[in-house]
Amino acid sequence: MKKILYKPMKNKVASIIKILGIGLTELIIDFELDVYSFNSIEWDEEDDKVYLHIFEDDDIDISYDFDDLSEDDQLAIYSLLSSILYN
């Protein structure tokens, strides 16, 4: 049931990424959630997934699946991206 409820939020976030990215599928933006501090957010069109990335050092890229976040964190990301888009 979780996937049915939260898929629309993922789709909304993916749409905003596409708009803000102006043709690119990844936004380099630092933001903090309850879990970690992230450095970018990416929409993977092929897998229809949204990933959050943490970049450490020069060679390490840790990915985190948007679907695995709490609904509060998903809403926080949507709110952040929406505020950038509409302001």
C-alpha cells in the first residue's frame, strides 16, 4: 500500500526536477533531512526512480532511494523544490 500512496509524491518531485533541471535529470543542491545531509537529487527516467546522493571525497557517491524515505522527509523535499520553483 505504501507504494500506491507515495508514488504521486515521487512523480511530483520528478516533475519539478525535470522543470528545474531544464533538460537535465539531476539537481546539485545541498539539503538536510532527518536522516542525512544530501548533495543532489536525481530522477532516473529508465527506472522511474528518484535518488538522493551524498558525495564524499572525490570518488564516493552514496545513493538513497526516495521511496525509502519517511513521508515527512518526502514532503520536506517536495516543499523545498516547490519553493525554488514557485519563488
